[in-house]
Amino acid sequence: MNMLCRVLLVCSLVWGLSVHADETPADFTLTRDGDRYTLVAKDASLHAILKELGEHAGIAVVVDDAEGSVVSADLADVTLEELVHGIAHGYSAVYVKNEATGVYEIERIVAGGAAPVQEAGALDAAAVVQAIRDRVQGITRYRQDMHQTINMMGQSMTMRGTMVFDGDKMRMEMVMPPANMKQVIVSDGKTTYTHLPMMNMVQKIDNARVQAALGERFGEFSGHSMTGPQMDPFHGMATESVRFLGHETRNGERMYVLQGEMQEQMKRMMGAAMPVPERIRFWISVEDGMPRQSIFYGAGDTEMLRQEYTSVEVDPHLDPELFRFVPPEGAQVMDMTDSAISMMRAWVGDD
């Protein structure tokens, strides 16, 4: 990074929507609320819309051959990037890093013509993914609350709870349907226990045996956003499919918004329990690189699964007793190690 700490990045996007060149421009309404925009336009001048958008956002807008282009749109509560994406046939956005916030912000938009050649260090999805991975590098201890809703077979099921991680140790306490049944999962790194207090039932898995059985393939199950010694918000994602959609502010936090598809292995894993989503949109904190929300979409943009993470703490003080578990007296203890090995082998195609 140079002494001015200004990193110019170019993101080229092409989007084809209904832009027509031979109709008479009409009026439009464009409003801004914080970093969100609402546009209602019918056969309105694309040039006029982009010019006013530049005034609202305080950025430079260059329109190439768009004087005669008109557009109809009804976009509500969208980001700057989403608005331009929704009305321009082709556009390029030049980003600059705001050193005070660490956020990459649009500095200039070029619309209506060919996208400029991407400059060295240009901001693309791969660069954003790497920036987030760099941000979470070394995060091994954290705590967060989780709220998850699954929509399947016409029913909606919700579970909520707290998740705590310290390297390869973890503790999760969840309340889930039916009857708000409590589930506790505890791992000291060597053995993972799942306890259902209502049924006084305990399942245990020998982590070392699983790792020995899977060999190098074991790494495919570690390091993801929920378990493993190293936080990686993109574990299980096909990173080549990830698109950077822009920034949003949620609950006072600045977020990266990205969208992509799962790796084939993760599709097999999820497909064993529910239909496989077509895409996932996720919101990641700019400040700490940790996920705040993920939404899984099925066919027809139906929402299948929503995961929300709140009260996120990085590197908190944790009592070692959180990761110690002794089966309660009289509990039925079942060793599920062999079943876990068979299931994981099937997921990675080694069955």
C-alpha cells in the first residue's frame, strides 16, 4: 500500500435489463435513506438518473453514449451497486479504499460503454474473499449467538443458541423443535459429545479415529465457519462462483455482501438431509471478517435456510470447563464413531 493508502480498484460488471433507445424520456423519482436507494422510473432517461444518482452519492458519473437510452425500473431499498446493476446495460465502478473505515467505496461510475481494462490490484470477488480471509487469519477463539430458520416441506423450523470455540475445542447449546428440546455439543478436541438432556441420551465420537480413518480428506471437514481450529467464512464455498455485491450497513455494522454456490462435496453433505440450495448470499463484518448472516436460496429464489449470528466476540476470556463434559449419571451413551466415519466417507466419495 502506498503512502496515501489509496488503492484504486476497478470492478467490471455487465448486466442486461430493459434499456430502450427510441422512446421519449419521462420523469423518475430517486430517493436516498442512508446508504440505501429507492428508484421508480418509467421510460426515464438513464443519463438523467445516473447524473442525479451521482449527486446523491457524491461520486463522479461518466455516461458513454447513454443520452438516448431510457429505462423503466422499480427498485426499493437497494445499495448503490445494486441500483446501478439494475438499470445499466454495462457499467464499471472504480473503487477506492476509505482508510478511516477500511471499506472499499465507489469513487466513480462509467456507464453505457465498454468496461475499462482492469488495473493492477483491481477489486474483484477474489480480492474481497482474500481480504476477508486475511482479516480472520489467526482467529481461533470466539463466541456468538446463532438463530437459524429452516423452511422445508411447507413448514418453518427455528433453532437458536450459543456457540463457543477455542481452537479445536467447542461448545454449542441449542434449543430446537419439537418441544424446544435442548441439545448440547461439547468437544475437548479429542472427543465430541452430543447430549440430549430431555432424553438423557449421549452420543460420542472419537475425533482421532475419525481423522485417522479419513486421512488427508479429514481436512475437508475442518476449518469451516462453525468448527475447526481456524475460522474461514468461505469454507465449503466454490470460491470461483463468489460475486461481490457491495456493502451494506446492518445494526450499525458495515458489511461485505457476497453471493456464491457451495462446493460439490458440501452439496452432497447437505443433500443427504434437505434439498440443495442454488445459491447463498452472505453478509460479513468489515471490522472483524466474521459472518453475520447467510441466506440459502432454492429454486425460484425461495428462501430455504437463514442463519444469523449476533453478539459476536473475538478472543474472549473462556472458562476451560466449558469444554469438559462428563455424561450424567444414568445416561445412555452411544459410540457413533463408526457411523460418523461411514457418513463422512460417503460425503467425500470414498464409500
